[in-house]
Amino acid sequence: MTRKRQKKDKETLLQLEMQARIKAQLDDIVPPESIAPEQVDNLCKRGQNLMEQRKARIPRARRKFSANRVLAGVMSLVLVAGLGVYGFTHVNEQMPTESVSQTARNESRRMIDAADTSERELLTVARRYEVAPDDYTPLTAYTAALRRKIEEENKKNFFDIFNGFLNDGIDNAAPEMAEEMADVEAGTSAEDVEFTDTNNQVAGVQEGDIVKTDGKFLYVFGGGKLHVQRVEKDGGLTDCDTVKLADPGEYGQFYDLYLQENHLAAVMALSTEWQKELLAVKLYDISPAGKLISAGSYMQEGGYVSGRVADGALYLVTSSHNFSIYNEKAEENIPLVWIDGIERKVTTDELYFSGDAERNMQYTNITGYRFGDAASDVNTVSILSGYTEDIYCTKQNLYLLKNNWVSSRDGLESYNKTDICRYALKDGRIEAKAQGTVRGSTLNQFSADEYHGYFRIATTDSDENRVTILDKNLNKVSELTGLARGERIYSCKFMGEKAYLVTFRQTDPLFALDLSDVKAPKVAGELKLPGFSNYLYPFGERYLVGVGMNTDENGSVNGMRVNLFDVFDPTSPKLSDAKILAGGFHALAGITHKAFYKDPQNGVFGFPICSYDLNEFNGFVLFSEKNGKLEVKKELGYTEKATEAANNGELLWTTDDGNGLVSYNYNGFYIQRGVCVGDTLYLLSEHQLDAYDRESLVYLNSFDLD
Amino acid sequence: MTPIILQAVYRAKSGDKAAYAELYTYYYRQMYAYALYALGHPQDAEDAVAQTVYCAYTEIAKLRREESFPTWLFTILSNQVKRKKKAYVERRVQIPLEDLNELADGAPWQSEEKLDLYKALSSLKDTDRAIVLLSVVENFTGKEIAAILGMNPSTVRSRLSRSLKRLHQLLTANEESDRKGASV
């Protein structure tokens, strides 16, 4: 083992020590007599009683909702966000990478093979490259200085140490900002076919997802492959092309697709080693209708945070662990990018420093790529700034949100804070503009918003919630504090001069905020309800749909709840209607907003729901709104294939695929997304697409994706 | 997993009750420790273990891959824990100190060190704590933890490393302030 390697391991060592310490403590715990091995029979009975009591708590009438009581006998299931374990199934290490389309042309096949092979080779050689370190002497000095500083507990201004070494890149040039309100976007293709886009937070800024459509084709990940399916009349689909994607490695997986006119980008994580991840992007030219023509690839280091398509360019953000103060040689600390399989180091003018690197020594890497350019035109920026939790992105600006904490020197006091970095985006170029900090931590990307040049952010501090308004330089303009003391934010929605905030402890106050005066934001109105909403979706001019959970008088969850808020008068938000689905339900829309489906025309919306208890309904539920009233329009349950699998007990622990590979896939049959194209609603689960008539919701067809 | 345990899984799958009981002896301490620290409540921890024992017993015949038994078992347990957590959403239930005392190997609560670690762990978010605990109780890998908790593996890895750093930081700060306190 080399010296280099040993140094690298030093940091891991700290973590191992920590784990050993916890392990020692857990080992000391003496379980009570009542659960000792000789009691296993009694324990089993106790468990059975508890399970039965739990079932009995769900009122009979309410359980009627679970019409499709087909999945018996399996006791528990893991719930996974849509992106969760998506990529693990049917990845075959032995099988050569190949295009499996019947019609794929040899040329495209050859290109895909070449690209995939080079990616795989890179995985093993990525760390072995040696490049002259000359250009990175500043970083070497910085690393050494940082190390010294940490070792000596020198508290003098951190920034002074390497002043002039690195471009801190912060200027105060006024950026151009524009803002549009988000809504689920509906598009129309040349033939005026209506279709749904991903439920993007900001209008015109595309978020990645496991399925994309342009109104003519569906592009979808399934069974380790990328499929192109032509949408036909009456719910039909024709398999046009399929590409078996590169084996992502033991720790890798497929994440997202981004679609921009004639271009498609497939984003996946490649990883064969713990904490060493690469985010790989495969570019495809899709201008020959229905075909995937490989158009290059690029990779960046780190785990996937998120990505956006803004103004025709794809921006991808990763967090990587490769910075270590124990690496004295700078080249070990330089992030790498690979363009069409060729490695290059990030140069010093692409390196930024921001925030608390001292505490969180991680890089956030951003790449920017304008669709249609060569992969070699990818721009890259790396910021030594710590872990990025979420991003918020408009057409012109990318904000990184980093949840951190500050502790006083004696460690007795600490509070959470969120560091924000703003980068200006243009044609794939990324330029650092400003950074700032607010107290408290964010919930998700919906905690942030930009409107008329101001950045607004909702955070939960230790015992209260606040909304802070910052200017374009991320300096504080004003803040609204003291919201719902002792509670935390469950969902958040900024809508121009208004914002809605749901907090929860025992009941669900919906706060309507008036942000029209940036210097004096205020609470306009408040509504208290049982339960809480995890996701808020603006529904027309007047309503707000809240998807969340219902609770009893003690604050215990007893079912799912969909609220229709009437926010016509923001000073007094009203509950227009609510539907409660009692049982152990979860709405995927509460976990990822991308699972929320809105029909582009009528007042119909829906989302996949699943339950811990498979005796209850699992599937996709559609609601309709009319004159302020909600109606459960239809429950679309599991398909035959899933039912059969459930009866075979395959839902709790799915199979190996005959190649001895464990497939940790608990939710392969959960419906993950609903997409509408023309007259058809397609429901996507991991292994198949189910087609339903968009109006009548009558089942039409199923299509295998394996 | 040792061949002995693997054998027991095979036997338990075919309906051998004694083998199932034997499996339980291998895992019950880890299961209880996980449930206790994840829930922070001894009674609920026992219930979660009981429910897991029952569920695993009724389902083990369907387990496809014997070697994945530990991951499978902790998946069930973690779901029971999640369910309980969900049931008391934000009611923060903590182990009262006197109970913690009793749980400590019959011996008096030896050190503030242990209490500090428990407190530091409690300060983590539920998911982060679950990730840390799973990484130690059965030395599960990131991918296994991701499968158990239904998360994405890269998130698990980032969070584990971040949480361990945070724990280290909290404890170092604590120890320092203790030292200072002692020297005064």
C-alpha cells in the first residue's frame, strides 16, 4: 500500500474510529429478559397481536378504499422515492454492453459500445493517472495551510491564508434576473398532441426524471436500459430503440433523463468503490425519429445532487469527497472530468472556494453543457465548499443550498445555518456571483425561490421557522421570524408576492405570507387543520392542493390526506374540501414532487400511493376538482404482473435475475409516475408501462420494459 | 455470514422452528440495539423487535436468497421502526436517563462519554441516525443500507460520512469543554 493511499485513508480512519465507538456502546446494551432467545415463541405471539391490533385500528369502512385487495401475505415494504433504487435491477456484469434494438443501426451500435467501454475502463483507471502538478502549487500550499490550521486550531480568518491563491470569483456585477411562476407544464407537439412535462419547480427550467416525452415518443429507463417508445393511437406503444446502458458498477445506478428538442441526455452514477462515484452523462442525438444516436459522453466526480436544463443548457451538480487535507500533493485534490473518456483536471481558474470548507471538506462540482455542442465544450466549475443539499435554479441563476451548522468554540451552543451560493448561467457557462448565509436549515428545493431580483428562502431554526429575503448579492434585506415556534416546516410554496408555508406539531397551520413589500414581509392569514401537507401545488388561480398525512387528536398519523385550500383571499385561507384515505398510505408526491401528475386540460390530478400494508390499495389515485369540491375519480391498481409477483412473495424481496445478482429492489412494481400523451395516460413502474384512456381511465395495454 | 448461520437460514426456510430460534439468538442483540437507539424508547423497541420476529417468521419461506437474510431482517425491523416513528411523528420520545442507566450492562452508568455519544446520536436526523446505526450494528454496506431504508446509495454514503464527521465534531467539542472544565 502506497504512502499516498495511507494518507487518504487517514480521514476514513476518523470515521472508522467513530463507528467503532458507537459499536462498543451498542454492544454494551443488554436486551431485556422479555426479548431473550428463550422467549422467541412468546415474542412471536406478541408481535402477532400487535400487528393485528394495528390492522383493527383501521376502520372497516375506510378500508373499503383498498378495493384491490390482491396483495396478501407480505407484511412490510420499503418505500422509496421515485429515484431511489431505480437502477439496480437486471444489471448484468458479464453481458457485453450492446444496443439491443432490432433496428438499431450498426454505426450507432458501434459508437455506443465504444463509449460504454471507455467509461468502464475509466472506472478502474480513473485514479491511476499522473499529471504534472505544476499548475496546482497554490492548491498544494492551500492544502498544507489548511491542514496546519486545523491541526493548530488556528482561528484567524480562514480566507486570509490563501488569499490570492485561488480565484474567489465573487463580483457584484448586477445579473439579469427574470422570473416566471412554476406550474406543471403542458406542451404541444407539432400535431397538437397534449402531453405532460416533468413537474418542474420553475417554469421553463427542466428537471430530470426517469421518463420524458416530447408528445411523439416516450423515453424511459427500465431494466437497465434506455427505451424509446413511439406513442400510437389508443394507448399503443411501438418499441423504436433500446440501448443497454453501461453497467453502473456495484454502487452505481441510473438517475435521470433530460430532453431538449433533438437531444437527450441520460444521467447515471458509476461507482465500483465505496465513496468513489462518477456521474456519467450519455448524450444522444434523437433527430432521426425514434433513434438513439450516441453523441458523446462526459463524466464528473461525485454523487448526484440534482440537475436542470436552463435556456438550452444542461447543468449537473455533484458533491464529491475527494478533498483531503492529508493529501500534500495537490494533484490528489483536484477534481477530474472526463470528456468522451479523456481525463482532464479542473484548472485553477475553474476552482472556487466558498463557505465552510474547513468543516466540510468536499467539492461541489458543476458542469454546464449546451445541447448541440460537442461534449468537449463542457464547462466545469468546482467549489470547495462542502456538501450541497439541494439546488434551486432559474433560467439565469443557479443557487446551491448547503445546510451546515455553527457551533460556538466550547461546543455548547450550536445552530443550523444554510449557506447559499449563486452562480450565473449562460450557454453552459457557470460564473460565481455571490454567497450568503441564513439561519436555519432548508427542507428541499421548494424552500427557495427567486422573484424580481430577490431571493427568498424558508428555513427551520432550532425552535422557530423563518423566511428571509436576500438581494442579488445575497445580503439580507428583511426576514420574517417566529413562525410556528416548536414546529418545523413540512412544505413550502412561493408564488410571486405570496408564499404558503405548512408547519406541523399537532395541527397543520397553513400560513399565507405576504411578501409584496420585500422590506416588510408579513403573515397575511393562517388556517389550522389536523395533519400536514408535504407538498403544495397551485391549482388554478384560486386553489392550492396539499398532499400529506392526516393525524388524530394526539398528532398520530392515521392516514393520507389531500387538502384543497381556497386561497382566493390570502388573509383568510379556507379549506375548500379534503379527502382522507385512512390506512398506512404514503403518497410518493410527498416524497418527490416529480410524482405529482396534473392533467393538462381538466381539473384532474393524481399521484402514486403505496401502503406498508399490502392488504390496502397500492397504485395510482386520480382526483378531480369541481367548484371547490374534490372527488376520488379513479384508483388504478397493480397490474396482473405485479399481482402475480406479489402472490409469489416477490415484492418484499425481489429475485435475482438468474445471474446470481442480488437485486435490492423492493418497489419494482410500485407505480412511480403518470405521464399523459394525447388521449392516453401512461403509468410507469420499474418493469412496465401501463396505458389507460385519459378520459375514461379504462385500462388499455401494458408494455414490458425488461 | 458464517456457514453456520447460512445453514440455519436454510433450515428455518424449510419450517424448522428451532433453526429460526437459533437465528434469533444471533441477531436479537443487534436488533434491539438498533431499535432502541433509533426509537429512543425501550418499550417501543421491544415491540418493534416482537413485530419483526413475527413478520420474519411468517415470511421466511419466501426469502429467495439465504445470504441476504440479515439485510432482509433489518429491512423488516427498519420498517417497523419507521412505522412507530411515523405514529408519533414529532413527539420526541427520549430514553429517560434512569432507564439508560439500567440498560448499561448492570453496571452504573460508567461515563459521561457514553451519554455524550447518545446525545450526539440523538441530535442527528432520524434517517442519518438510522444510517449510522445500520453501518455499525451489522456492518452493513452503503448499498445494503440504501436497500434497507429505501434510499439512494449515493445519498446514504454522503450522509454517513457527513454524520460521522458531525458526531466526531460534537464529541471533540464536548471533550474539550470537559477538559477545560476540569482544569479550572
